[in-house]
Amino acid sequence: MENSIAILSVTAITLGFVHTILGPDHYLPFIVLSEARKWSLRKTMLITFLCGLGHVLSSVVLGLAGIAIGISVNRLVSVESFRGNIAAWLFIAFGLVYTVISVRNLYRGKSIPILTFMQTVSAMFMNTTIFPITLMFMNLPLPKPPHGSFS
């Protein structure tokens, strides 16, 4: 039993590390925001840890929910990979919208809006934690409506 737990732990740590390294959306936003906001290493590590913990726990909830309602493993894999793509595109969209607003305000001579610390951290936490669960429920197969109900 001891050997099995050790193997499982090493496997989980290795998969988590590879998962993070292969997905720049898992670490790049934290690096960029940390530099832009001049966060201390301690603050950056704390925010990253909390968002990572939320990410892992939401993935566990997603897996348990999938098992509980009988979704096949292939369906969960497709949801998880889709979730990663959506997260990356959301970060890009957020950056583009913020850029457009900033350029527009510069053109008009207004100050550039700055997100508060809590707005920034909340957006990052929601993206890494709540979004996976929301996607699962959005991708559940829905029952077909009765014939002619939407005609």
C-alpha cells in the first residue's frame, strides 16, 4: 500500500508539472500581472497558490460530478481540453478589450482605467476555478424537446 501511494503521488506531481509547463495560460498571466503591478514575490506566490488550489479543487469537483452523473471519460477529456482553450482566449480577449479602452481614453485625453487589486485577483481566480465547472454544465447533453414545440 505504501508503494502504491508513493507511485500515485509521484505520478500526480509529474502530471501537474507537465500540465502547467505545457499551458502558458497557467503561469503567464501571473508573471505579467506581477511585473505590471510590482507585486512582491510573496504576494505573487500567494495569489498563484490560491488560484492553483482553486483550479485543482474545481477539476476534482468536475471529475466527481462527471462520475456521479455518468459522463464517459472521453467526454470529460474533451471538456477539459476545451476549457483550456477557452481560458486562453478569454485572457487574450481581456487584454484586447483593455487595450482598446486604454487607447480610446488616451486619444480622448482621459486617464487609463486601472483595475483594482481585488478586481484583478477575482478575475484570475474565477478564470482558473469557477470556469471549468460552468463549462461542464454548458456541455451536458440536453434532452430533445417534444416534436413541434418550437415551431
